[in-house]
Amino acid sequence: MHEDNLPQTDNLLMEQAKEGSKDAFSQLVLKHRRAATSFAHSFLRDIGTAEDVVQDCFIKIYMNRGNYQPVHSFKTYLFTA
């Protein structure tokens, strides 16, 4: 497989998002939205509210993307946002 065809890591995508790539951030959202929504739904017991909370988390992460430090996985970062 050619290097250009390898899936990008979450940390690399977040670094690209920090540099202004909306596509990179969209890839992160698509990759993690379902798991985050399921997690939120398990606590909130309302799918609409869970979707709203997850959307708010992604907005918060995007707005503060310049502060992202890849100390832990992006998934950990998302689930603590």
C-alpha cells in the first residue's frame, strides 16, 4: 500500500485541523461521532439530547483546537471535552 493511501492517525488529523484543515476535522467527527453519541446516550437516555451534547463537544474542540496537545489519544480528549 502506498503511504498516501494509509489512514491518517487522529493526532495527525488534529494537527492538520490546528493548521486550518476543515476536512481533517470533519474526518475526526465522522470517525468518532457514533461512539460519542452512544456514550452520551447511555447516560442521558435521550438520543436528541445526546446528539446535541456531542455536537457541542465537537464545537468546543474545534474552537479550542489550537490548544490541543497529543498527550493522550484523541478519543480520550473527546470523551473528556
